[in-house]
Amino acid sequence: MTATVLFGLATCDSCRKAQRWLKDNQRDFSFHDVRRDGLTIQMLERWADAVGWERLVNRKSLTWRKIPSLDRDNLDRNRALALLLENPTLLKRPVLEIGADVVVGFDAAAYAAC
């Protein structure tokens, strides 16, 4: 059986909705708190390959607004992944990983398709 991991923040409403959906649909999963447990470049590379690095960056977050505009301007894959490593709360949440399948954000239909 393929491991299911939900990456997010314990205090995030979308992450709680995703956890509730997974439990209500009898899906076994583990939760990885990106603030407490961190991120690795391997995770970020895998997700960026699957969904594109642009999808991983939460440009509506308070963390994004706190990053100097010099660092936000002309963002590319390498710089985006470096910013995510430095600021795990910049990650668009939650990220659901089931084997090679990656879903960013809570989407019940996408979760059901995995």
C-alpha cells in the first residue's frame, strides 16, 4: 500500500478540513507539520516536478508579504525552493502526497481521485 502523507500546519483551517475529509473517507495518513517538522529539498523538488514550483508558493500568505520585494521579484524555481526551505509557512497548504500523486490545496474531488 502506498503511504499517504498530508503536509501542512496544525493551525491551518484548510489542513484541518483535509484531515477531516481523509478521516471521514477512511483514508490512512500521517500528518507532517511543516513548521515543526520542516521541509527538505527532496520534498520540494518532488512536488515541483509533479505540480510546478509556482503552485507551491502561497503568494497570499502573511509570510509572502514579509519577504522583501527584492527576493520576491523575478522568482524562479531555485529561488522559490530556497525561500520555501527558509520559510516553510510560505508553502501553499495542504500538500497531499500519495505515492507519485501530489495535490496542493484542499480539493475533495482531487482527493477522491487519488
